[in-house]
Amino acid sequence: MNKKIEESPEQDSGKTGRRNFLRFGALAAGLTVVGGGLTKVFSDAKDSGDKIKVFTPDGKLFEADSSNLCEYRPAPVSNEEARKGIPNKKFVMVFDLSKCDGCKKCTEACQKMHYTESDREWIKVFTMHEAEAEAPYYLPKPCFHCDNPTCTKVCPVNATFKRQDGIVLIDNERCIGCRMCMAACPYSTRFFNWSHPSSAQKKAIGNIAYSPEQSIPRRMGTVEKCDFCPDMIRQGKMPACVSGCPMDVIYFGDQNEDAVTNASGVTVKLSQFLEQNAGYRQLEELGTEPRVYYLPPKNRKYPVPELNSLEGGKKPKKHGGNEMGHMSM
């Protein structure tokens, strides 16, 4: 693969292939009315007076108020296809800790995408402070989608499974809530769903059919976790945390093609990127083979607020992260 380490999106604008699955942006299909009761397109919001022309499934054009249009979600794939995964892919994620400023925008994007409650952050951001004389740094932690996952080995009903593309998912229609997978996970990245979806969630989700790829609508008494947004990947988009990160901390891509890309479209060669920046994985000695890598927080790159821009000379507020000395896995 002959790509430069910091290849700009403009240099690669005419290329196809892996870019087809990495494209992200607005859901243009949101202006199309979808039948079959699988996707909620219209909301109950009060008319704004801003009219937009949309197409029905049979190709007829009519006018609708923009406030009554919701984000479009395609019909989910079958359970069998969700368990199989996307052929010839091996997805991987990389966090460049030198860029992370602890803003937790990745967490916010994830929660909005999956309609999760505030007590369940599928991607947590920890504030790490390893020595008194050193400045703290921030460490986001999603599910690591291990190649040798302990969680799948202990599930008695095959509710949690690993796909051929490297993604580990949970089928909530099979999950019995025994929480053995939570006990087996050495990274503590799984959460138990203690409640039914709220009325606001039900209204936002509509009558979307369940799929392990979408993780919604969720069921009380089941386990859930980060899923790498496989339904978005099928649409050619980045996972929500990647596109939601304003600092370009998170890179995502296909290990088979040895390339990962961040939210700004910068593509790097994965093997060279990890080697040159001393990339590592959490608790590698356990033999779980995580598919999430980290680059050390050296030469911090995120911008510091100008002192004269702070009112009354006050120090800048700390970004939102979970305060802790060392992260306990």
C-alpha cells in the first residue's frame, strides 16, 4: 500500500476501494420516505413553516414540513448476516492520546447514536495522572473487540459472538442477563440494562426492527456495550465516536488493507503508524488480542487557551473526564 503517513483527503479524492466504506457525513437519505414500518422518518414536532419536497417509495413527490422529518435509518440486516459480518474486512481502531483533550465529544456522539442512558457510557474518558510532576492526560476506553475474547467463551446461550470482520456483538434477543460475560471481561467495558427504554427513547427510535448491529430497541435485563457502529459501517460511514471527535484522536479502518482514517479524512498506513509512534494495546499479556490500539500521550498536540482570552485571568476549566489516578481494568 503506497500511501503517505499524512495523506490529505484531497490527494485521495479520486480513489475508491476502502474509501467507499469510510465515507461519512449527513444522511442524505433522510429526505426519502421509507415504507415497511422499519424506519421512522416523520416526527410529531410542530410545523416550522419550512417546507421540503420529498419522495414516497413509489416515486411520487410531495411537500412536507422540515420539522417533521427525522434521521433515516435503513432496514436492519438479518440476524444471520449480522452474525457473519462484512466479508474480507478486519476492523481496527487507534487512539492518538497526544491529541485527546478530554472533551468527551466521542462519548456524546456514541450516546446520541445508540440512545443510551447517561449512566451507561459505552466509551468512557479517563483522566490519567501517573506522577505528581507530570501533567495529566486523557484516555478514552471503548470495548476492545478482542481477537481472543473471554466474553464469548463463557456465554451459555451464544448471545455474545465474534464476527469474521473482528467485531464482537451482543444479541439482546438471546441474552438472558446472567452477566457471565461482564465478569469475564478484563476491561470492564460491558453494562447491564436495568430499565426499559424511556418514553423519549421509544419516540425517537420509533418502530425500528431490532438487529444486533443496531443494538436498538434495547431490552431490560440484558447486557450492552460498544459495537463499533456496524450499521453505520455498512452505510459507508465512520463509527459515531470517530466522526464526533473534533480533535482527530480516533482512527478507524481495515487492518487487511493496513490503513486507518480519522474524522478529517487523513489516512495513514496502520503498521507504520503504530511502529513509528510506539503503539500499544491494553493488558496484552492476557492474550486477548484487542483490536484497539493506543499511541502514547507524548508531545501533546491539542491547543491551549490563550491566557488573555480568559475572563479575569481565571485558569481554564478542566475538561470532562473521570478523575482517577490509574485506570483499573
